[in-house]
Amino acid sequence: MEAPIHSLNALFEQLGLPSSDSEIRAFIELHQPLTLSICLSEADFWNPSQAAFLSEAIAEDADWARVVEELNVLLHG
């Protein structure tokens, strides 16, 4: 399996969120677990721009897709 092009820290920076390892852990702890019926991009804690970015990354299988999927798994955990 190839390593993701982008890191989780870079994804949080792209989303305009605090991006240190501890800040990411805190974000995940605050927002997990997402109900399985909720798509990551439809969670109520994203602003419209963040939600659109996450949705497009997956729909277009963009180079961000793997790290967005990683976040999806972490939040649904």
C-alpha cells in the first residue's frame, strides 16, 4: 500500500483547523464517534467550505482522498 500523499496534519491545515498532533487528537475525541449513517462531510461540525472539500476529495478520488478516509475511520471509530 502506498503512503498517502498528504498527512493528517496537512489535511487539518487545509481545513483551516489547528493541526498539531495533540490538537488533532482533541478534535477527534470531541467529535467521535460519528453515527455510521452520517457521511463524514455531512457532520454538523464542518463549515460549508470544509464539507465541500471533504466531499469533493472523496468523489473525485483526489490526492487528498486517502487521508480524508483516514479521518473518516478515526471519527467513526
